[in-house]
Amino acid sequence: MTAVVMIFLVFVAGVAQSTIPGLAPAGHARAPLLLGVVLYYALLRGQGSALLAALLAGMFQDGLSLVPFGYSSFCFFVVVLVVVLFREAVFQESVVTTAFFGGVSAVMVGIGLHILLWKEGLVHPGAARIAVRMAGDAVLGMISTPLVVAIAIRVDRLVGNVMPRKEDVSGDFRYV
């Protein structure tokens, strides 16, 4: 059931990410919903699941954009490896933690994609434009990642992949 939930989350996040328009003042940055799914698996599930989510989300993101296949997956892999290194040192289900990792990871992915595309000669952005875009990515990552993680936790608990903690059994949904 874990694979079914992962595919569902990647599909829904990918469709939502591609249909929600980007913010013009923020360099047309879009909410990194697929990155939120990857961060959910990196923070709260196993490393193998996180790497699979990175592959699926990256291929979905590249398939819906003009980015060559594999670029987003590579950037998502790097994010997973960094997050897995630090996840034992943080409160994994904290909204602040997911917001922090969402903002930082969105900037990491954005810079990584810009470097990869620049090396191929596919983009020629100026420093000011990149700075505005990265600021937009950071803000949208900080806002969208806690929402995506909360939804993913809820879906995983709904299908029985993850059991609620003892204090959550009362019926109240708490995103700690």
C-alpha cells in the first residue's frame, strides 16, 4: 500500500503544482509541492522510500516541464541525502522543521536546476533574477511543505501505512 500512496501523492502534487500559476513578483516561482512529497518521505519514512519518491517526483516534474529528464530527480536525490543526514537531530513532525527544510530544499533544488541548465546552455538568467526566484522558492517552500506533509501523514494514516501515536488516538488530528 505504501507504493500506491506514494504514486497517488506524487500524481496529485504534480498535477496541482503544474496547474497552480507561479507568482509573477517572485520570478514566476511555483509552489514546490512535489518537493514536499519528497521531504515527507525523507523526514518521516525510510531512505529507500525517500529515494524512490525523489525518482518518481523528479521524473513527473521533468515530464511536465521543458527540463531534460533526470535533472530534477538528481536534485531531489541530493536533497534526500542531506535531509536523511539531519533528520535524527530534529523534531521530524514539527511544522517548523518541515517549513525550514521546505524553504532550504526549494532553494537547493532551484540553484541545482539553474546550474545544470546553465551548463547545458539552456538558460542565461541574471543574478538579480535568480535571487528573486530563489527568494520566491524559499517562501513558497516554507508555506507549501508543511501542508503537503500534513496531507501525506493523513493519507498514510487513513490507509493504515502509519499508525497514529498513542496521544493521537483520541481522534484529534495533530500535526505536531
